[in-house]
Amino acid sequence: MSSDDIAIRVKNVSKRYDLYAQPSDQLKQLVMPRLRKLVGLPPKQYFNEFWALDDVSFEIAKGEACGIVGRNGSGKSTLLQIITGTLSPTSGTVSTNGRIGALLELGSGFNPEFTGRENIYLNGAILGFSRGEMERRFDDIASFADIGDHLDQPVRAYSSGMVVRLAMAVQTQVDPDILIIDEALAVGDAYFQQKCFKRIEQFRSNGGTLLFVSHDANSVKQLCDTAILMSWGSLIDRGPPRDVIDRYNGLVAQLSDNSGSAVTIKQHDQISNAANIAIDGIWTKATSKVTNNQAELIDVKILDEMGAQITHIDSEQDLIFQYAVRILSDLDRPAFGIILRDKIGRSIFETSTYAMNLNVEPAKSGDTLLIRFRLLFNLAPGQYSFSVGVANRGFSQSDFEQQSLIMHDVEQIQVHAAKNAIHYGGVYNMRPLVNISVLEHSAGSEIFLKKENQN
């Protein structure tokens, strides 16, 4: 790939912060090294080193949308600040090709004592636009921000949502070639988030390059072509969003697991050569696996309502998803879950016996359990995949003590349109019922609706 095709190039970037135990140590660091050198003493350091970034390298092509995921403290925000030029790296280089629009820390780039109107012109001047150019863009910016009379109030009086509205309106109206967003959309309301996603998609369709940081896995999968996983200041994975998100979820499970057992993460298990695996085997058909070796998946089947194994189904039919698990360590409060995802990895539906408030008996080491979920598949035609999970003492994104096993994409199902199914947009058929009745006839009308139209 030639340099002209690269929007962002990060090469061997590291960032070190010097952490001082007390203010006097900072003064010592300024004075003592020179004094020690004069008297012939060996050098001494009066601070602890913290490396926020450690030798990070990657390239993003023009027109590419790249998501960055990672736990808090993994270096994501530091990396974005270095790319935008608001922070200098300790070592390494960053080069960008094009005008950058950035939404980083909440309110960054705004003077809190200036009004919203004044900050619009200030930001335009910083980006190299004349006042006349910003005046031509002003109405579109004000319309998108939609903060009314607050536009003429000081920014310090704004709510966090209003700050984001104004920042997003400005940054997307100054014709950036590269748009960088760091979690800013998380504070907006649902209506504004929809506006933002529509604006981002329009920006992408015009050939813009997007660098997007978010903890919302579905947003990363929806908006991005590739994803980067950061951990403790290092880039540890890059690839398709669904694969990177799976590994990220695995790391979260690993760090959150309280069982005391070692947790392993494996991606891209080999697909079994048998569609129907024997009960004494181990299910290997999965894109990723997170386990502390307290349970293992040994069988998966998708069945129709008559119990026959299937690989495709007509929409609006009942489907049974079942899996068999061998318990390798006692679980006092086991929970069993499923996730249904679309072809790009977005979660369509997920639940568990814990989330359904079902009481499950304790499971003993050596037990083999068969779990069956019966589902009404009112989904649009397409390819869907199932993921499974086993946990102890709870099973949800925010409330669990131990994740024993998570395997993503263990089986797929192809959904076809039912013969008499209505046409609809979106993913889920909500089976609408429509009633139409005449409230008032127009004068002289000879048409009379005698019955309701009902579907």
C-alpha cells in the first residue's frame, strides 16, 4: 500500500509518564542528577515509570473505519491524543494524511467561558476556516446541535449532552478527512445517537476515514471494517470486528473471573469434520473460546419443533437450540446462556437461566447436562449464529462471579422467508395488527367503509 493510500500511520509509538510519590521528588529529579554527576555518584531516578503505550504500530487506509476496544486504562485515549497531536509520544512517530476532526475528552477544544456561538467560530479558526466560511456553515451546525437558546450561553453552563451535541455538529461540518471519536456518543440521548450514526455513515459513504473508540460492541461491529484490541498499553490484536470483540470479551471474562482457576482464551477453533459430534467428544466448532476448564461443550444441535436436526428454517417457526455440557468442577449455582448474533456479529438476542430467574440445581464434577432453549424465530431471512455460555453464581454482562465457559459461533442457522410472511424492514417481525376505521366522511362522499381492514 502506497503512502498516498494511508490515512493514519502509527509507528513504534510509546508514551511514558513519570509518577512522583511526593512533590519534593519532582524538584529532586530536576536538581540531584546533575549534582550526583558532578561528585561522581551513580545516577538515581526519583520517579516511577508508567508506560501508557508500549511500542504500538499500525496503519489505517483512507476510507477505512477502524474501531479501538479495550478496558479502561489500556491506552486508547492516550493513543488518540497522540494521533490528533494534543499529546507528544515519548518515542515513535505518527503521520496523518488529511484534515482531522476529533471528539475526544468531553468539552475539549471549547473555552468554557465562551458561548456556544463563539466556540463555533473559535473552532473554525483553529481548523483554518475564515469567519465567512464558518458563517456559511453556521445554520447547519446549529440545526444539528439543536440546543436552542443555549447556543448563546457560556459552555460552562451546558450539560454533558449539550457539549457533545455542539462538538459533534462542529467537527462533522468542517469537512474532515479523518474523524476520530472517543466514547463521546455514550452521553447523548437515543435520538441524538441516531442522528450521529446517520451522520457518520454519510461521512463514510463520502470516503472519510473513521477511528472510533467505544465500549459498545454492536456499534463497533456496525460502523467499522476492522478493529484493534488494546491491553495495558500494547496492541494485542487486529482483525475483523467480531473476532476482536470476542477476544476482548474473553479478556474481560478472564480479569473478572473469581474462581481462582487459570482462564484461557482461544480463537478460531478448527471446525469439526462431523456435523453431529458424539457425546464423548469435545465440540470444536467455534470462532473463539474462553474457559477456566470447569466445563466443556461436547455437543450442539439445532432442531425444528418436531425434533429433527436442521441447518435452515423458515421464519416464524419454533426452533430448539440444545447443547450438552460436561461439568469438570462442582458448580453450586450453575447458569446456562445463549447469544444469537447476525452475520456481522451484532447481538440479536441473549439470555440465560440466570437472567430468566430460573433455579438450576447444583452440578457435580462428572455430570453431563443437556440444555434446551425453545425459541420463536420471527427473524428476517439471513444467516445467524449461536454462542453458548456456562457460569457459576450468575450469568450476565455485569453481574457474575465466575464464567466457566464461553464459546462464540458454535453453530449457524439459515433463515428463509416463510411462504405467507409479510414484508418488513429490520430484523424482527413484530406481527403487527392494523385497524383502519373512518372517523369522518368527506362531504358528498358515496364511499362507505363497512368493515375494518385487519391483518
